[in-house]
Amino acid sequence: MLIDATAPKDKPETAQMVVIHRAMRREFRLLPRLIAAASGPDTARAQLLARHAELLLLFLHTHHDSEDRLLWPLLAGRVPAAKKLTATMEGQHRAIDDLITAIRPELASWSAGDYTAREPLAGRLTQLHAALGEHLDAEETQILPLVHDHVTVAEWEAIQADATQHLPKNPRLGLLLAGMVLEDATPAEQAWFLNELPAPARLMRRLAGRSLYASYVQCIRAA
């Protein structure tokens, strides 16, 4: 199913990627604010936010890993003029990975009760949000047009499927990630996303996913 019904059916539907990026922008914008607002000592709250942060970092990693292994080599080999651009994308991924490497021990220390780690952690996550925003902007304005013109529908779908296959198999976590993607999606985008899910996952989303995600958001975003 296409998000844009007027889009050519023999070209990749790159608008799908923008839907996922939108969820990432929102969650990584909110995360440092939530951590900065968490007063100590409240280890339970810190651990809740730490688990949420790890879920977001895993979501981001799987997204970037599939691009590193499949998309950049494909574009660089097919569009010689894109080699410099894909090298830039790889460099941005490495910079983001370096930030995540620095974030993880701070996150572990804070969630274990070291409340002096809160402010440095929030600052580092703010840097991550800024770096991610710069990268997603470049990807949407420069990479996705190349994908549209030079990548087949089958190749694009395989890249998306690869990222999905490396997400957690835990049904609860899957429903939470689905809720994140759907939160700000338009009706057409929601229809696309749900159509991409296996039938059992669509049923779980309908029966329990909405209420599960609503409860989760209420807990995570509590002031």
C-alpha cells in the first residue's frame, strides 16, 4: 500500500521513511527533557526512563545498521556521484554511534542511583538529538530522492524488512514501537504501516496495542 496513492507504483515509496524519522525526532527530542526533569532520588523513575532510552537506542541502531550494510553500498555502486554523499552519511552514523557509546555508561550509572550523572546524561542526549536531526534532514533531502530514482521497489522493501527483522521479537516491545511510529502519523500513513504488519500483529495492535501504548506514554511522559 502506498502512502501517496498518486505515486508511481514502480518506484520506492520513500515517504514511509519520513514517517519513521518523525517518530525518532519526537522521541529523541523528548528523552533528554524527561531525564533532566526526573528528580532524585527516584531509582524506579530512573530505571523506567533508562529502559525507554535503551528501546529507542535499539530502534535507532537497527535503522542505521540496515542502511550501513545495504543502502550505502547499493547507492555508491549504482550512482558514482553519490559516493561522497554516502561517505558523509556513514560519517554521521559513526558520530552518532560515538555519542551512544558515551551515553550508555552514563545511563547505567544514573539508573543505578548515581544522580550526579543525570545532567551530563541529559546534555549528551541533547547532543544526540541535534546530531540525529542533522542526519535525518540530510537523508530526507538528499538520500531519499536518490533512492526514488535509483533503487528498485524490491530492493527498498528488502532494506526495510531487514531493519524490521532485527527489532525485538518481544510482542510488547513491538507494540510499543508500533505505537511510537503511529502516534503522529496521518490516517494514510497509519493505513500503510498497519498494512505492512503481519495479520497477527495487526490483531494484537487492535486488541491491546492502543491501550498498552497509551498507558506507556502516560508513565514515560509524567512530569
